[in-house]
Amino acid sequence: MSALPANEPLSSKNTVQQLLVYQLLWMLFLRVILYTLILGVSFYLQSGQFNVLIPPPRLLTVFILLVYTSTIISGFLLLGSDKDPIRFGLKQNLLDTVFVSILLYYTGASHSIFSPIYFFPIIAGGLIMPRLGGLIAAGAATLQYALVLTLEYYHIFPEFLKVPYKFDFHQDILTSINLFAVYGLTFFLAAVLSSLFAGRLRKTEDALSDSVRSFDQLSLLYKQIFDDIATGIITTNDKNRITSANNAAGHITGYSPQELLEKDFHQVFSEVDLNDKGSRHSARLQRKNGDSIQIGYSYTNLQFDQEQDNSPGNDKTPSNNCKVVTIQDISEVERLQQQMQQAEKLAAIGRMSAGIAHDFRNPLTAISGSAQVLANEFSQVYSPQQQTNLDLITIILRESNRLDNTISDFLKFAKPEHAEKEWFSFKRCLKEVIEVAQADPAWATSCTLDIQIGEIFDVWADEYQLFTVLNHLLQNGLVFCPKGEEKIRIRIREAKNSNQEEGFLLSIEDNGPGIAPGKEEKIFEPFYTGRVDGTGLGLAIVKQIVDGHQGSIEVGRSTLGGAKFTIFFPLP
């Protein structure tokens, strides 16, 4: 048969044909073995100790060489051609019956000891080709045996049988018919039995193949589920060593599943306690790269028979030390919990800020207004006593303004306004922010502003909210700058973010001490502040406004030496 390309899967038909070719090759091999044994037996029987009809050695040798030659030629034809293997097998069975008939004719016909060899092609045909092979071989064997009996009946014998063996006795017709009937029925019975046996064997093989295929598919399904499930699954043996791990376990730990095998479980999961009661636990896990994450885990014991030794009478005892452990990365769950806590905190702030606005602002307005009236009166008449009163009134006004600003920050953070975006001039907005900031008595006159903006630069945002962002970042940077050497740099340009979204990139830098390492995310949390007089809401409000614009804010180190806040606002 022609070889199929390596990159093409074998069809079912080609697979069956290859199996049939393989069986036919075995049949040819057994033919050689059988006739080799016949040759040996014949030479042994010719020693004179047995009264058996055997052809002369030279004739027997020629016959065996004929069998060998035909078998070798048949094998090459089978392997080197595209012939139908079934038809080829039938021809070989017929050739085998011819060989047996020749052997019987030259060894005494009905008196030959080799008559049972007819069963070789009959049984082989029935096994290899269950439906027709055995019956065709049985029919051919019956007809050829009848021909041999006919030649015997008419005294047509080889010359070497007549002289040394005096093989010339009379065989009556009834004896020949009886032999023909007995052997013919036996041949067909063998053919039917071999066909039935072959059919049953083939059904068993098909059922076994289906079972193996189903088992392989089920095994593949289980393996696919084991490898693709998002939950990490790890099994350990009674020595607490990892025996299997899926891909999710490798992703969570940072190790590949192969690296986890044979490791001590607590070498990887040092804080996991497999003796805790309950069904759900959590622990810290240090990943391969050194990062620490929070994982949730659960475990159960694996109970199976484990043989202690092979001594007689030894019973199998169950091992309860093997475990299957499931793990999950719950860092995201913790983050969501923190967000929920933050939302609850914001809700509380909202309720509190509403009460503050209602209960404090009206009295605070009255206090501030009264203080302003007194300040005007005291400033018109100068005296030491009046100056002292004026200083006290100034303190009242300053603290009233600070308290009013705190209340405003509470309201902005607890009840953020919806961003009403529009196109406007960033340069004009920044100019207004700087004017308001410089009008504040707390503004340092020594502060140097480095503003890098193009002549025409319009932005897409909520102008009032961007004003708030710039004001908070400007005031916050000024507080941390060194006194007398304050430097603040403001830049804006068009850019793209990591998702290739177009927008504008705004950066505000200062020459202060910068943000302490590890605090980059902490500073945007509400009520976290590094200022003595701060409320901890300024940067939280900035982060909230940026998020409302679907933008992003990052903090890093400035070339001026201090902090650098970088804000990206996407275009519509």
C-alpha cells in the first residue's frame, strides 16, 4: 500500500486496510513456520523407525523451496503494490489449499498424516476475512480433497509410492465418499466456527476500542478542565509534597506547574495551615517574583488504599495524609471590599457634609459678616487697644474662611458634580487660577512659575472642575516647596495614553521633597494628608474629578526635585 503523507490523518478505511495487511503478513510468516516444521518432521520420519508415507528428500526439498519462494514473492507484492488486501488474502488462502493438496497427493492421499493442515488456510481465512474467507477456503479444500480421493480411487499415484511402499491397494467408492463427507463437513464446520469466533473477536475489539476512545476523551476533558479552570488545584502526597498542579496554580504562585512538582507544600505556601477547621481560609502568599498577594484556600483529604508492603496477609490501610487544595487570588476581592468600604465612607461623608452645610454655614456666615463689620470699625481708629482687637478679628476671619473652605471640600468630595464638558481655552483658565491663588495672602511672592503652553491650546473638559484641579495642585505644590525658593512648572501638550487614546497631557511639578516611596496611591485616599492644616480631601477631589473625565492621574519624581503630577484627559 502507498504511504500517506505525514501531515494527513489516516482515514478509518485506510486504518482497517493497514490492519488487514499486517494480519496477512503474519499469515505468510506462519506459513513459513508451518512448512519448515513439516520439513523437519518429514526428515525425522524418514529415519525408518515409522511406517509413514513420505516423499523423497529431494522432492520434499523442492516442495518446501516452492513454498518459501511463493511466500517471499507474495510478501513483496503485498507491501509494494496498491492491491486490494481482501482479494489478495483470498488468493493466498486458495494457494495454501493447493499446497496442502499437493502435499497430500505425494504422501499417500487418504493415508497421509498431513490432512489436518487443511485447517490452516480455513481458520486463517475465517479469522482474517470473517464472512467469506473461511467458507471459500473450506470449499476449495473440500473440492481439492475430492480430487485427491478421485486420483487415489483410480490408482493414479506417484511412482515413488508404488515401489518402496507398494502403495497399490484398492480403495472402494464408499470409503472415499465417507472420507469426503467427513472431511468436507469438518472443513465447513471449522470455517463457520472460525468466522463466528472472528466476528465475536472483532466486536470485542470494537467495543474495547470504543471504551479506550471514550476513556481518552473523558481523560482529555478532565485534563482540559483541570488545566483551564480559574481556580488553582494542588494535590499533595502523605509526605506533604506536591504531586500535581494546574495552570491556574502556576499563574497564582508565579511558578510553572512543572516547577511546583515534588516541592514541599509549605515551602511555597508558608502561611497556609492545613489543620484549620472550617471550609474557607485566607493567607498571604509570596509569589516567585517576590510579590505578596492574599489568597483564599480550602482543602480536603484524599482517601485511597495505599499498600504498606508486599508481604503475605498484609492488608491495605487507608492513607488520610494526602490532600487536594484549591486556591484563589482574592486580591481583587479585597480591592472590591475596600471600594465598598470607601463607598460606605463616602455615603457617611455625604450625610455628614449635608448636616455640616446646614448647621454650620449659616452661623458661620453670620460670624464672618459680623467680624468683617468689626474689622472695618477697628481699622478706622488707630490705638494699641484697637490694633489688638483688629488682630483678633483677623484671626476670626481667617479661621472662618478656612472652615468654610473645609465645608466646601466636604461637599465637593461627597457630592461630586457631573462633568459638563466643553471646549475652552486652557491658558485663560490657568490665568484665572493663578490670579486667585496670588490674591491669597498665603501665596509666596518668591514663587517662580514656569508655564509651557502653546499660543492656542483648547481643551475638552469641565472648566469649573479643571479650575478646581489646577487650584488644588498649585496650592498643594506651593506648601511643600522650600521657603524663598519656590518653583512650580506647568506643562500641557497633546499625547496618547497606553491604549492609544488621543487627549492632552497636563503635568504640574514642584521642587519640594516629593512623595515618599510607597505612598503614590495612598495620597489620593480621602483624609490622608501630610500637612498640619490639611483636610486630606484636596488630592482625593482631584482624583475624583479626573476619574469623572475618564482620565488618569499619576505621581512621580520631577526633574526639579519634587513631585510631578501627570494628568491625562481624553478627547471626545
